[in-house]
Amino acid sequence: MWREDAGISIFDLPIFYRDFPEMLHDPLSDVLQLVQATSVISTGLKASGDWAVSVDSHSGFKFNAIMEGSCLLSVDGEDTVDLTAGDCFLLTKGLPFVIASGDNQAPRPAREVFAGATGHLANFDGGPGKPFLCLGGRMGTTSDFDFLSSSLPPVVILRAAGMEAERVRWLLGRLVEEFDEGQPGAGVMANQIMHMIFIEMIRYCKTLCPNDTNWLAAISDRRIRPALEMMHGQAKNALRLDDLASACNLSRSQFSSRFVALVGIAPMDYFLRWRMQLAKRALAAPGCRVAQIAADFGYQSEAAFGAAFKRIHGVSPRRAVALPHADH
């Protein structure tokens, strides 16, 4: 907290810093917070010679960075990709995959290879040959929100030579420093750095298919983003189509057409879905009252709120409250 008696106040700061808290409010941040996305370091792999590891289908997102050597990445249903030091990959659909030193290697299951891991590294001695090292992490959520996941390709490859790789490379350097220095709080710091890496990889996805119809493209579109920010920032207000179109300096028809082209659904349908996702989260809180949440979201009656909630989630608010882990 800024104190006047400390010789500085927030009003002495440049405009950029005074406005910074508002800059942090954006749809991607909202979604990641809503689903309580968290990232952790996962076990890396140190190998040599001839080796191959198979990983079963998995939940959440997986990330790996090739720190030394090279490998082949084969994801179920996708083309095999050559990766070398500095390259990174993100897996978003939980597909099984194999990472190997070359073709025609019989893979060992990951559960066997990583069973004896120590210090966040598993060792695979495949005999003499070039060394290999990769570091990885995983991102998980407490609930699913398909606006984001459906916007991402199953496999995202970030090449070391690309300009977008610079920030990820810097973050990986900081991650290695945390491992090497062993400072107090290193575990928490490393997981936070990994979370930043996941966000950088998600941001990178918008450059892969900029003309695709998906939510990630929409939040990056300068004509539609103001409406999305309004919907996310004023979810408890009764916004109208006119309000959203005006925020984008577009007519109602122009705005609706552009929104549907990018997001795939009508603006007011999106707004309803977002509001009901927030309502579902609110209903998961201990001691919640359906009538109060209905009022908080501007509904004149509990029945009207219940109808909107059931339209999106398929169950009534009271049923959602009664379900175990209603927010999952």
C-alpha cells in the first residue's frame, strides 16, 4: 500500500503505473482465473543414445522445452515433428504421444521411465550417443471452459528461431536459475515461472491461425475486443446489444456479424454463457443462496435466473448447489 508518510503516493507515479491494475483486466485473464488454472513443473527427461518414451492420454495442457540435443515428437493423429535445442511444444487436447531419439525405436511407457526420477529429472540410458535434455510442465484447471480450449490446436510448436521464442527462452533461463541456486521459495517461484510460460504459449497461438473462427482470435481483434472486455468487466450488468456495438464503434448489424464470424455464436449468447459460468462459480461457494446470486446478476426473479442457468448448464441452480464439486 502506498503511504504519504513514506515520501511517495500513487499520484506521484507515471500514468502508466497508475493505470496498471486496469490493464490487467482482460478476457484471457478472466477465463484462466475462472477455471482456476494452475501450472506446475513436471518431471523432465535426460537421455542418451537410442531411446523412446510413450505418454498416455492426459488431462490439462502439457509443455516441454528441448534444452539440449534433438528428438522426434509423434502425437496421435498428427504429423511427426523434428525438434532441436531451443524448440518448445504445447499439447492442448490430452492426446497420447511419443518422444524419441529417432525412428523405429520401441518406446518405454512414461510411468516406467519416470518412476525413479529424482530432482525433477528422469534418466534414460540408451547407450552411447548424443545427450538429450528436456524440461516440462503441466497446466490444470478445476473446470472446463471450452472458449479457450477449442481455440487452440492440439499441438503447438514454437521454434527457437522465431521472435516469439525470446520471452519463453528468458523464462526458461530463470527457471534453470531457480533450480541451480536453490533459494528459499524456489519451488513456488519455479511453478509461477512455468505458469507464465504457458500463458506465453497460449498467446503465441493467436499468430498461428489469425483468420480462424475462435475465441482467441476474437480477443485479439481490435474491433471486437472492447465488447468482450465490457462483457467480462460488467458481467453483473444488464448489457444490451446496443451497448456492446457502441463500445466497438460499429452498428448493431456490423457488430453482430463480425462477432459471430470470429467467436462462432451471437454476442448475447456469449454474454449469457459467460454470466452463467460466473454464476456457477458463485453457487459453489459455501453458504450461497440462489435468490441472492440471482439478484446479484440483475435478475428480477429467481425463476428467470433459474431458466437462464438451466439453458446453459442443463440443471437448475438448486440442483447445481446440491451436486458434489459443483464447480468442477
